[in-house]
Amino acid sequence: MFDRALVLANEGRYATAPNPMVGAVVERDGEIVGEGYHQQVGGPHAEVHALRAAGEAARGATVWVTLEPCSHHGRTPPCADALIEAGVAKVMVAHLDPDRRVAGQGVRRLRAAGIEVEVAAQSEDAVALNWRYLTSRIHHRPGVTIRWAMSLDGKIATVAGESQWISSALARTASLELRETHEAILVGSGTLLADDPRLDRRLGEAPTPNTRVILDRRLRTPTSARLFGIDGRVVIMTESDDQRRLDALAQAGAEVVNLSEVEPGAVLTALHELGIQSVVVEGGGEILGAFVAANAFDRVLVDCAPLLLGGKAAPGAVGGHGIERLAEGRRLEELEARSLGGDLIIEGWRSGCLQALCKSVAG
């Protein structure tokens, strides 16, 4: 039943942030009598949809839910109360909710009402589904996906700087999916100056625009950049105190954040304070290198095109000073690979990332 609940939860992937994705199944005598998922932020939660679908059949039934039922009044009433009022006999919870307003209180409320509760069955699958939300709540920073497209020999551009397009049309469309499921996208000022990208959502899946983040130590971002003409927030992080440039960019519509040092840790802390729960880091190579060196990432997605570009001067995917010893390299795990449009798409997790999240939300 958890497998079905996870499938349901994933249906809400575009519209629930900053809330988690949650699915619920009401089961009686081995049959599903009701199911539902959290469809959009501000709307009824998964348990409420499932209980409504089950009606009177929910009394004495077992409810399978991918996240601990909430126990507080937010935009909607507590789901724990709804389960109690419906008269369910048992609740199977994939893992606890680290939100300080819940954090085990939902389970305790259910048990106090005489409902049997089991926690932590198939928790890793549920954690992987909501890793962005969980990372934000547990680590107080956004969940980070680093992503790049490269040739088979690891180049992100030719020696002349040409990079559009290394990846196939199908792979580029798939990469845009990340913008629909992450609240922000981040690039450096070098990428902005070279490509003048829009960095916007354009697949029409998510109901709101994303936030575009530019790391720009010297405030080189031009006020004529295309991203200023698109709905949504533009956040520029800088070390500069050039008041003329600060005023001009603010007038263009940017939120300028001054940091003592524009480095991954400070950037992610600032994004968390701005309410950003997830971010895709797309580069360039020096930005990617900085995030890798700082271990400031959770997932990696690489689009590897069947091209050989060569040349020592051609930029590599991950820049920075590099690693001197192999033992210091950033290991990945849970690797998956698939072919798309002739490209090889590789996805993986930073070693230990999922395990740490699972440990934090175990029952």
C-alpha cells in the first residue's frame, strides 16, 4: 500500500511547495477503499482526500500515509484529528515530519486516541521523494541539485566558448523539469554575461514562477539582462558596496543580498532565510566547483552528450582548485543512468545524504 501512496504523493510534485508531497491510502480487508494526495499548497491534505473518498468505510480501517499526519492548525485543520474523528483503527506512517510543529506530535496524538501506529516502513523511498522539504527542515538550507551538460570527454564548451547546444533537444526539455520542481535556479555572473539566460520556468507545470539567483561578487549583472523582464524574483548575491550599481539593480527589480563572502555556505543560509526550499545549481564550472568543494549539494544530474570536443583550453564541468587525493573526492551513490535523445543522463546522490535524512526522521 505504501507503493501506491508514494505514486499518489508524486502527483503533487509541482504545486505543493513549500509543503511536502504526501499520499494516503485507506485499506480495509486488503482492499483500497479510499485514496488521495496533497494537491496544492493551501488545499486539503492527503489524509483528508483519502478519508472523504472512503466515507464510512474508513471506520476500523488502516490508513497508509507517506508522512506523519500533521497535528497543528495551519492553512488547514490537523490531519491527526481527522483520522481520529473518522474512527480508523491503524495508521502506517513512512516517517516522522521534522517540522517543529509536528515532530512526533501527530503520532503521539493518534496513539493517545487509541489508534495503533507503526512508523518507518519503506522510509527511504518516502525520504527520497521529499528530500528537498526534509533537507530544508533538518539542515536549515535548501535542498541542492547540481546539474550540467557536457561532452563525453567532460567539456561544457568548445575552446572558443561555444556551448549551445551540447545536449539534445529532448534532454534539454527534461532538464527544464528541474525548474518546475525546484523553487530556485542559481548561476554565476559569468554564465549570465556569456549567455544572457532567462532561467525561468517554461513547461507550464508549476503554478508560480521560480526564483532566479545570480552569484555576482562585483555586481556585473546588467540591468538589461533578460531575466528582469520575466515574472518572479531575481536575487543577486554580492560582496560589492557600489551604491550606484546596487540602486540600479534594485530599480530593475532585483533583491540584492550583501554577503561578506559569496561562498556556498553563506549563499545557502541566505536562501533559506529568504524562504527558498530547493535550488538547482547550473554553473558555470567555477560555481559548480565551489559547491562540490564545499560538499554543499545533495543530488547530481549530468547530461552527457555523445560528443568529443578536446582541447586543454576547453572548460571542464567542475572547476575550482580540484582534489589532490582520490580519498578526498566526493563520492556518489544510488546512481541511475538512462538514454534520452541520444544523450546519457546520469543521476546520483551525495554519499550518505539519504541515510542521514532517514536517520533524522526515523520513528
